[in-house]
Amino acid sequence: MQTLGQRLYRLRKKKNLARDALGEKIGVSKTAIKNWEDNENLPKLEYLQLLASFFGCSIEYLTKGDETENFLLDHDIFFAPVLDDFEISVSQDLKQTSINNYLPIVITDYDDEVFWISLTNSSMKPKFQSNDLILISPSQKPEPGDYVLALNSSKDVVIRKWRPCGYDEATGKDYFQLIALNPDYPTIDSRFTDFEVLGVAIEHRSKLK
């Protein structure tokens, strides 16, 4: 009986794709593809969904060999733009930003304004690593404990944990803090530093290699 790795290898070869090319399609490294094909480990559910949608088969076919290869999923793939710090800091309207890179997500209940951003520092370690990808939803409002994308008055783009702190009598208004998980980075306090929340983090993608 064929393994998941063997089925994935055969599907990839039928499309004449190299491992790095398939990895680019679903947002992983060629090493991850090799590990799956060699049965070193199994793809997470989100990648099984992306693989199944890309190859036009079901997750059951990939994992168990059940059903036919051309059984199409009910899920569709949406390619969300990948933005960098500079594009976000200078753009007045993210919808009008020129995009050169996109990464796929499986459509669930996300709106069509979501976008990826890549972490560029270690401020959110150990939960997030440099170069991890974070999917941001501009339409969602932050709740206590959410991770948010924010832009401060110096046009610095940051990912931080959102913390509402209540009413400040000195300023006469509510204030909020942006918390770095890495203690080497300072807390950003709205009483002393102006910032704008651009969206809420709704998905986290990390490459193992």
C-alpha cells in the first residue's frame, strides 16, 4: 500500500514540478516537501488542505489513498499578498500598494483584505521567530491578548501583544499597551507614544528549515 509520501511524489511528478516549485506554491521549503515525500513527518492540516486543493484531490486521498485523485475539494485557495515593513509604513491605502509576492491560504471565513507580513526581528520570541509569516486581518478589532500589527508615529512597523489598560486620569482617556514577548524590547504605551493598530494577527506560518 502506498504511503502519503509516495502519493505526494507521484502527484508532483505528474505536474512536472520540482520540490522547490511545489514549496513556493503552498508556502513551505523544498526540505519540507522532501521530508513529507520521504515520510519523515506529516504535513499539518493547513498544508494538507493546500496540497489537496492544488492537486485537485481530497485530503483522504493524500492520507489514506481513499477516493479518486480528481475528487475536488469544497475549499478554494486564496492568494494573499505579502507586504514588507516599508510598504506598510509608506502606504496610505494598503489596497493601492503594488504587490510582487503572494502566498496561499485555504479560504475559510477570512475577508479579502487579509495580507501576510514577515517578522524582521526577535521582538516576539519565543512564540514567533524572525522570518515567520503572520496573516493580518485589517477588518478585525483587537481583543485583550490578541497579537496586532501596529504603526507608531516614527513609522516603525511592529507585531505586539495587545493590552487595554483602562482609563488614565491624567490624559482623560483610555490607554493601551503593545507588549513584546522578548523582554529585551520595551513596552509601547499609548500615553507616551502614538500608534495605530493596522490589523489583528489571525494565522501564523513558520518554516522549520
